Amino acid sequence: MTTSMLDEKLSILIRETLDDTGGRTYSNASPDIIVRKNKFDEEDLAKIFTKTYSQDISLESDDSGTMYLYVRFKNMSDQPLTNFYIHLYRNHLGLSNRPSDWSDSEMYTKAKTAAHIEYLGAGKIGATPAFVYQKGTGAHPNCFVAVATREAKPDYASISDAAKYIQWVNKNNVAARNVRVIPGQSGIYTATVYLDNPSMEQKRWMLLKVNIEGKTPSGINYGVRQPALGINERRTYIKGDSAASLIACDFLMEPGTQYPFDIWFEASEKDRSLIKCTSRFYSIYEGNANPVLNQYLVDLHTGLAIPDGAENLSGTSACGYLLGCCYFKGSDVR
């Protein structure tokens, strides 16, 4: 027998605002419904959402394709909670106060289900796996509703009028969020850099190091892709993390070859100019060899080498022969 959604008591808090501690708040701006264009690694979710609990790390959405949503929640009781569900709905009609308008538009995780939470310790913060929205699965939503409940398939029939809706939506375990939609624009900023093997005779092992610098907001995803070399690395930077979170990948390049690398990071419009994504390219030493390599710096905007450029950092280091250093900010990308 299902419990009336009006009567159910579950000590889970999904906040409406960052300073919501469980009071009667109804703002449709939940920082615990988190929209991203790129997924977080699932093994990092607990760390990310705990460290960033005082922040709203959601990004602007767009209508270009897939987006991922997470629900963050907290056990407000002094006892562990087991076996409950987090449901997320697309309120595609906007701020409708009739659950019958949107309760059939439930979003699901990769497992095609709501998020089932087996255990959450007293006072602990939890996070769902990513709920997946894909373009073509209905009108682009501008509002989401998150609900924590004991019910695998909640029945919202008891919320039959506006007064009952307000009573229900003010409960700790319910929150909503309006999403800012940017037509045709993404929160992922990408620049393409080109790396050459300067030798026309020898294969060379190369090293690429990518990291985030500057006053970055919490929970920044960034990465590097080069499909032909099998490179698709991603990291999450959290404010206060050490530089050990940088990406370092090595690969073998044939003589005289050149490959493009997509370097990207994900950030809000507000924060994109504060973040600098830096890439360094090396030729790894082989034995005692000390090859004479061409000095160059790749210009991110033209893709061309700049011999003896002002920022040319060619020289030796512990990693090998440093061929160049490139960087970009979100505000550099057109």
C-alpha cells in the first residue's frame, strides 16, 4: 500500500536555496538539482558533492543535445536511512502545480530507473548517478522537480489542488529548479592544439600534460581527446585539490606526423574567463639520447607553429624535452 505523498515523512533534505536548512522555502532554484553538459566520474560523486555542498555547481543548459542531471541530498536525522528513492521529473510545462502534468515525464539513470539509495549515514550527503536527458525525448524542459520518497512508483493523486501542492512542495524531501537554457550554446569550451613529431626519421614517445589553473569554481570537468591515438581522458577539479589531479598521457608518434588534440573544460559563463587550461608537450628522452628538436609553440587560434615565439618554453625538464606550452580561457573561444 502506497503512502500519501502529503503524509510521508522522510528525513531527507533537498534544498531550495543554499541556506535552506529545512524551513518552508519554495523558490524553484534548488542548488541540489545539478545540471551538467558532461558527466562526473561516478566514483568521485560523493567527494565532489560533499566538498561543494556550500556551492551551486550547476551550469547553464543548452538545446544542443545530451545533458546530465544529478540530485544532491542530505540525511537530516541522527540515524542511517536505507532503501529509498530519488525521482527526478521534467516539468516541461514550466511551473505547473499539478503533478499530473509532469509526473509521467520522469527522468532515469543509465540503468533506466529512478535512483535507488540503499544506505545513507546519519548527517551524510548523498548523490544520485546521472539522470540523462537527450534531445528528441520531448520539449526541452525549463524546470525539474526532485523528490525523495520510500516509493518506487509514487502516486501523486493526493495532491489534487494548488493548496495541497504548496503544502507538499514545501516538504524537506521535495525541491524544484528552473533551468536557464541557452539556444545553440554549450558550457563546454574547447580548443584544438596540434602536436608534431619534429623528427622526420624516428618514432618518438611524446608526453602531454593538461591542468586547470586560476581561481576556478568547484567541480570543473576538463579533459583531452585524440581518437586516433585512443586518448579520451577526463578529470574533475575541486577547489583545494592538489595539482595531482592533472592529466598526463604518453603516446608514440610516427616520424614527421602531426595530430590534433581537443583540450576542453566545462564552466559557467560567469566563471569561464577565470579559468586557464594549460597544456604542455614533451618529447620523452630515450636512454642517453639528447636529440636536437625543432623549437616551436603552437598557436591555439591558428594551429600553426611559432618558431622562437615569445612564450616558447622549449628546453629540457625532468619530463623530457619541452616542446611548448599553450593555454586558453573560455573567453578566448569563439
